[in-house]
Amino acid sequence: MDWKIALATFGAVFFAELADKTQLVGIIMAGESRRPFSVWCGSVAAYMIVTVVSVLLGAILGKYLKPEVVRYAGGVVFVLLGLLIILKKV
């Protein structure tokens, strides 16, 4: 295990997700349900599955595409989704 990469990934994901809408959903669900452990278990399970999918997809794309292509494609998708949200098409 490369601890430098693991810690860098942890830091990037932790700060990117901090105060994200996902956190707000967790706060709301824990407050409404009054079952914080169940909310935590569901959140952790969902995030684990999403992370597995994203890491596998990244590993596959990394074999065939340069990192710059993936970065630019991700940026384009992000901007397009933002525009669709603004235009209320999503």
C-alpha cells in the first residue's frame, strides 16, 4: 500500500465531501429518523459501493486514456450538468 497516495486521496475526498449535500442528507435523515446508527450504516454502504465503482472505472479508463483526457472530459460533463440544472432540464 502506498500510504502517500492513500493519505492524499483521503484528504481530497474528506475535504471535497465536507459540508457537501451528501452530508446534509445524512444530518437530515439522522435527525428525522432518530436512528443515527442506521443512517451511518446506509451512508457508509452507499459510499463504499460508489467508491468501488469509481475506482474500478478509473482503473479501466486509466489503461486506455491519458489522465488529461479524463480530467477534461470530467470537467466538460460537470459544466454540462451545471448548465442543464440551470436550464431545469435535469
